Amino acid sequence: MTKALSAIRSVKGTRDLLPSETPLWQRVEEEARRVFDAYNFREIRTPVLERTDLFARSVGADTDIVTKEMYTFQDRDEESLTLRPEATASVVRAYIEHRLFNEGGVHKLYYLGPMFRRERPQKGRYRQFYQIGAEVLGSDHPTIDAEVLEMLTFLLARLGLREFSLLINSVGCGKCRPTYVEVLREALQGVKSQLCADCQRRAETNPLRVLDCKVEADQAQIARLPRIVDYLCADCRKHFDGVEAELAQRGVAYEINPRLVRGLDYYTRTTFEITSSGLGAQNALLGGGRYDGLSEMLGGPSSPGFGFAIGQDRLMLAVEHAGNLKGENSIAAYVAWLGDGAFRPAAELARGLRQQGWRVEIGYEPVKLSKSLSVANKLHARYAIIIGEGELASGRYQIKDMGTGRQEEVEPARVPAYLKEKLGTGPV
RNA sequence: GUGAGCGUAGCUCAGCUGGUAGAGCUCCAGACUGUGGAUCUGGAUGUCGCGGGUUCGAAUCCCGUCGCUCACCCCA
């Protein structure tokens, strides 16, 4: 690594997920797919690259994401393209572009993949980060909100996570939110001088953000500010009550947090977030909400939607912290052969096992048996299959259980059946 | 974009108020020429992030620079 030419390194905020960690990522992704599938969500894959305008119009031209965090460039034909900072806009774009709404009913879609935001990296935050998300398009019924939240808590439970809290709120709609913002702005004028410098600034630029302040000294004042849930219009009120009732029916534990404000412009009514401990300052594991006006903002028909995005990088931190789920890093068998005559039969055995789906490794060079077993041990092999002159002569291979150290003799043809019996139905 | 901390072996780090590098782990080999994980013995690897300055002498002090980390902002 230390040569005259400095080695090229990965781009700031991006990282390599090495084989030591990908098994756990795969486990988490499998679990998510399984749960989404059970709730009848179908996968959608959209491009990583989109027209810049898509995000300006959906996420909001004045948001931090659009004003300073996007990876945007001019394509050769001078079109402005952007590496997606999130996927909801893309999913809705695809929904409109392919006229999925004409099929009637509700569309339940999920996705997973990398997103890009040019922020300063820190714990749980990267410039290329991964999201697992889902969207329900075509209905504004509160049951949808509740069902998705139920699904999320189920998924987290499946991942062995216990310490998390579901926070929900309603941010109203285009009718009632402006009224609230005015009320809030006025209330802030009265107490502004007692708040932190950041909040004094936010009181002018983005009053809703004050609610999200984490400065301890400000909390007392913030707690006394007007709450948006008290200013909802009749329709929004009814919707929020419906969500609450459904959550209660389903036994989903939640907490109303009137200060939960999401940063993307397209949210309406229900917003939510699940936080977890052990994630550093970025304690939001996932977030989402309703976006009933997004389709129209993107030039589609009026079509309500509800969705969420899980920060997979943060989810992985939480899963590791909980320690209840682990990735598979063992192999079923290591074929240890010794003596030139043993290689051919050993390779044949390995080929047979592999083609039946067993994860198998075999040494490529003649080495001492102790070395082979040492390698088998390092690879976390469940069994070592020993093939040498004696075994070839007797027609029975030694199969050593690497956990107990016990050995049995097994005829070559019976090895697959032996592994199946010992390791269960499926290949490792 | 702002702030703070840190950059010494593959990894985790030690190296006091300057005298030109060490430990543990890992790795390799052997003890044990057909039996791993334990133990013991031996061995390998560093432009001490980079550049400059102070000094007889710098890993150590100073300046700059790059990188990483954490936090702010904001979000997943």
C-alpha cells in the first residue's frame, strides 16, 4: 500500500461492505423481502439516475436535500441528471409513467438500494447509503397507514430488535398546515429571546424545525408551543383518529409526538419515525408518512400515497447492537485430501456436494492433514471430510465433526445423505 | 458548510517533559512427517499520513496539508 504512487481510495462517505459483513446484510434483506411478501408488497426497481426536476418538484426546491445535498450533473445532451437522494419520488414517477393507476385498486410496492446525498459523513450517515422502503399508492384510507406500521413493527421484531419507539404525528394538509404555521410563528415571537441561537434563526426561516430542537434548555419553552394536532382540519382530524384506532386494534405500540416534523415537502397528514438506541446522534432508524399530493405534483392524477424508508446502514447498527440475528458464515464441509491419488476422488466429491447446493471448500494444493484441518477450522466448516490412502483403500471416507471432534466412516455415495441428516434439510 | 478529536506493523494500541520504534492479536513455520481449535518456541511486516520548520538530533515541538472519526446542520 505504501508505494511511490498513492493508492486510490474509496470516495468520502462511501464504503466497501466486505465479505465479513455482507452475510448479515443479506439476512436482513431476506427478512425484509419475506415480510413485505407476506403483506403482498411487490418489488419495484427504478433507476439510480433521474432527471433533476423530479426531486426539485417532489422533495421540495427549498429543502436541504435539493439545495445542497444532491449529486447533480449535466449529461452530454445538457440535461440535468441527479443521483437519487431518496426513492419515493422515483416510485411515484414510475407509477405515473406506466399508468399503474389505470389498473385500479391499491398498489403496494417495495424497493431496496443505494441513495446518494452529499452530506458530511458521521455515524449512521453516508454519502452513498442504503434504504429499504415501501409505498402504498391509490388510497388514503387510515387503515393503510396502520397496516404499514404494523408491518414495520413486525419486521423489526423479526430482526430481533426490541428497543425501539414508534412516534407518530399528523402534519395536516394544504388547508390546515399554513394556518398552524402562522400560529406557531406568532407564538415563537413571544419566546424567541429565550431560545438557542439556532432556534431563533429557525423561528424565521422554518418555524416547524424549532419543534425538532434537541437543546436541553429549550425544551421547556418548546413544550408550551401550540401543537399541530390541535389545529387539524376536520378531515385530517378524522383521518388521524382513524389511524390511532386501527393501531390500537392491532396492538401496535406508539406514541404521539406533536413535534415530529419531517423534512420533505411532500408529506401530508400522518408522519412517523422509529427511533432506536445505540445509533449515535442519528437515532432515526426509519421514517415516512403520507403524501396525498405527490402524484399531482409530478404531473400525475390525484392519487394518495403512504410510505416509508428504512435507513439500512442504521438498521444494521441496531441489528448488530441487539445481537439477535447473525449472518451465515460457516461452510458445510471442507474436503481434506492427502496424497496425489486422493485429489481426483476428493474433487469429485466436492463437485457432487456443491452441485447439490452444499457450501463446500477443498484445498488446491497438497498439504499436511493438520494444515487442512486448520484451514477447515478457520472457514468454520461444520464437517471435514478426510480422504487419504487408507480411505481410498477401504472405500470409506472419514467425516469429522469440527464441533465435537468426533469422526465417523461413511461411504462416498452416502456423504450427501449424511450431511443432510446432520445439518438438517437444506444445504448450509 | 461549521466545530472538535485522532492519524505509529494487517488489526487494536503503547511510546513520559525531543536521543532515529514496541506490545497484544492476526499471519507464517515448527514442536505433532494422517487429525483443527488450547499451549510452547521461532519468524515476517513499518518512508511513525504527507510536506516544511525549529534542533547536533523530531514519532515526540511548531506551521501547513491530506485523510479518518464524532458532533452541529439536516435526514434514513
